[in-house]
Amino acid sequence: MTTGRWRTAILAATLIFVSSCGAVASRKAIANADFKLDHIDVTHFDEPYSSPHAPFQMNVVLNVTNPDTITAKIDRLDFTLSADGYKVAAGSVTEPLSIAPGATEQLTVPVTVLYADLPEAAKAALEDRQAVIKVDATAHVFGIPIPLHFEETKTF
């Protein structure tokens, strides 16, 4: 192998190593991030009595704080949302999010719930507009899944 090829091979190996270090560091940073439910905005709510298949649309807004010294990144977030212990929605947020070291960013999760598919207890919680909201999510960073779980009682 010529000197030029060796240099190219060493440069390529170095770039791969540095890239993998960045993936590990971003994964560590998002694993240390603090996720809190900030608020829920109801964007559309038809009275279920007017249409049995009325959708309930809302934005679940999360505050994501990065306590680390490197930027935390999320490429995609898959989630399951529960209200008072009943699954009400699942979906994905595909817009990437970067959180600078020591910063807090908001992540808006749009949710559509089919009211007719909910158990009666979940319907009652949504009608009361107060529930224990639980989010089970998986953040994806460079294709690496990172499980996240949190819950809070919210009025919306």
C-alpha cells in the first residue's frame, strides 16, 4: 500500500471513530436530559354527543433540559400517551431537536385521539380535563433508541 493510501485509510478510520464518539456523546447527553410536561393545548374538541367518532386534538408540550456539557440531539421521538392509566394515543415526532448544553427547549407533540375508541374512564378524564398524563417514549439519536418515561398530573 502506498503512503497516500495509508494516509487516506488512517483519515477514514479517524473520521469513523470521531463520528461514533459524537453519536455516543449525543446519546449520553439525551439520556441525561430532563423531560417535563409543560402544558397541554387542546386544539380541537368536538362534543362527543354531536359525533360518536369525534377526534380530540391537542398539543402536548414538553420542556427538555440538557444538563450536560455537550449538545443533546433527538432525531425522532416515538411515543405512547396515557391518561389515568389508559392508552389514548401513539405516534412519532420526526422533526429533529437539538438542545445546547445547559439549555431548555420545548418539544411539541401533536396528538389526535379518537374519542369513540377510548374506555369510559379515559373519556371521563378527558372530559374533566384533568388527568395523570404518562408519556412512554423512545428518542432516536443516530439510529440508537433511548427509552424515556415520565408522568405528571395536568389540567388542560
